[in-house]
Amino acid sequence: MLIVGVVLYLVATLFVGFIAARRVKNNTDFALAGKNLGFFMATSTVFATWFGSETVLGSSANFVRDGFHGVIEEPFGAALCLILVGAVFAKKLYAMNLTTFGDFFRVRFGVAAEIVSSVLLAFSYVSWVAAQFIALGIVMHTITGISLEWAIAAMAALVTLYTTLGGMWAVSLTDTLQTTLIVLGLTAVFVILLPQAGGLTAVLNHAPATHFSLLPPGKINWWNYLSLWIVLGLGSVPGQDVFQRVMSSRNGKVAMTSSITAGFLYLTIAMIPLFLGLVAVTLLGKGELPKDMQHLLPQLILLKTPVLVQIIFFGALISAILSTASGALLAPSVLMSENLLRKIFPNEKWLLLLSRLSTVAIALWAVQMAFAHRHIHNLVTDSSAVGLVALLVPFLVGFFTRSRNPYPAIVSMVAGFLTWKFWDMTGLRDFPDTIAGLMAAMLPYALYFLFWFVWLRRKEIRTYS
């Protein structure tokens, strides 16, 4: 019964992809859903794109082990990012009428900066897509018993097919359905299981008091703590997935309000899988706890609930991961086609085909990475770190200042990325590589603005002397 219910849901998702394909007439439809999403659909697609495997499987396991301190990146940092994007950046970015984040760097700093930023952005999404493929594989392996490798391959094929067919229209339509299933499904499961664990008070008493503090116990490494907040909280601000949803909105007001609303909704609903993790530890005996705690919630549902609850939970879980996977897959494919391949094949008629081929290529790369790396949390963190160390600084300079010089922008991107990538070779493991990369990205601009200030001062002195 469970398998039948899940298969029917997956077929329905694929059917939505075929329906959405009818709306895709050009690359704007494929990349931005024709810039026609209203508030509800825009909010749904922002929320559903981020509410994925890391939120349900990874963060619940981290919360059981470390409490709120273990989940600062996800969901707290993720919600911070969405709220910041809506409150500070969305309206102005929407008014620029761009298709990708690479376009922003071209407008502000020129073609060379566009190419460098697009390559780095596209690269950053592969590990995120791989994390969602792993999560989908874990779910299907848990439900059906087929090998994890075959489960990953099958679910990757499904996501790739409906994303390639319908682009942003497919992502938006399925996200609206999936957001509803996520919210209702997780809420229903929590309400059903909580009494079995003795109620909320019993569940909370089962965890140590330090579990509910955002500060870690003992001596705090403040650099590491800051890194936890900003990897997703700031590193995902210059992200194609968030930008794509801003630009797909019907107008600037919808872009702003939907992002802020999605941020608060995200933080609220994300609490459910965290506390379900505590429910799982309360209900499952030591012999029933999985070796890999990423399997904790699926194990709880399979062992302690009737089939109907299993269908509700796994439907919500698959919805969460599918929506994130499709959004994460679409982001780099549009970057590749719009900001890289378009320069080689400028014919507009070929652009939609190139976008779809890019989607398939990114998916194959992500599958290979999923087979090689099996830890969801690490893959997601690596994805966001690229935005923080390589793209955040030049983006903020381009957004808030009039600087248009491409050289400090490009040097900032490259310096930040290389410092982060090779920081472990320095042996300074107590200092986070993300902070080191961010500082390296700041240095070219610090020198540039210092030189500019000194040059202006000397010019003033010559003028008045």
C-alpha cells in the first residue's frame, strides 16, 4: 500500500511536468516561468525549494545530537537568508529585469566577471543537487528495499525528466502542490505521534536543557560560531535559486513579500522535523535506532505508525526533496545556457534546447557526486560556502556602491574561492575556511578602495595648492 501510494504520487508529479511543458515557448518561460508568479505561487516555490533533505533528514539528526546549536545553518541561517533577500535586495533586483545572477555581474562589472561568477555559481549547485538525489535515494531505499545506488539513479532520472520538460513552470506548479503536502503532512504526523511519546512536556524533558540554546555548551570558538550563521545566512544571498524566484514574481512587491513570508514560514515548519527527531529518540529503543541518524525519521515512521501515516509522511518528505532537487537542478542549467553557452551559440532558437541539455549534464554530474559522497549535510554546506567566499563581497559592492571596475571583482571571486578550497593545507584548522575565504575576498576591495581614497586625496591637494 505504501509503495503504491508513493508511486502514484511520483506519476502525478511527472504528469505536472508534462502539463508545464506546454507553457514553455521560449527560454524566459523555461528560466522564469514567464515572470508571472503571484504571491501564493511565489511564496510556495521559495519555501519548497529550500525545504528539502537537509531540513528533514540532516537537521533532525543534528538536532537530536547537538540541539539548536547543531542546526544554526539549517534552518536558522536559511530563514535569515530568505528574509534578508526579501527585505533588502528583492525589489531593486527585480527592477533590473535580469534573467540570472550572472547577468547582474555583467551589468555591474562586465563580461569577464559574468563568466567567472557564472562558472562558480554553477559549480556550487552540483553538490546541492547531489545531496537531494542522495536523500531521494534514501527514501526510496527505505520504502522499497532496492539498492541505494539504483534508488538514487531512478529518482535522479525522474527529477531530471520533469525539470527538463517544464523548467521553472514545472518547478513552480509542483512546488505549490508540494508546499501544501509538506505543511499538512508534517503537521499531521507530529500531532499523531506526539501523544505516543507522552506529550510535548515528556519529549522536551527527554533532551538536556542545553539542547534549546543557540549557544554551544562550554568554551565558544566565536569564529566557528559566526561561520555557522553566515554560510547559509549570507552565502546563499547571491544564489541563482533565490534570484530565480525573485525574478519569476509578477512584480517587485510580490518578489519582496513572498521571500519574507517564505522565510518565516520556513523557520516555523522546520521546527516540526527537529522535534520529530526527539519524538523518535523517545519512542525507539536502542536496538531500533539506525546507525546513520539521517535515517532516523524514516525509521520512526516505518516502525511506529500505521500505513496511512506512512503514506502521509513519505508523501510530505518526497515532496520536500523533489521540490528542492528540481529547483537546485534548474538554477545551474539556466546559468550555463544564458551566461556561458549563449556566447558560443547566440541563436535564440537554440537557447531553450541548450538549457534543457545543460539540465541533463548537471544532473549526470550530480549523480556521479552522489555516488562518491554520501553525507547530505556536508554537500549542502559546501554548496552555500562558494557563494559566501567567492560571490558575496563583489555582489554587495555592485549592489550598494557605484564601483564598476571589473578587476577587483574578479580578483575577489578567485581569491576567496581558492583560499577556501585550499585552506586545509595551511594546517590552521581552528580557524574556519569559510571565514578565511571571506576575508581573502574582502582584501582586493580593501586595497582598491584604499588606493582610490589616497588618489583622490592627492588630487585634492594638487587642486588647492
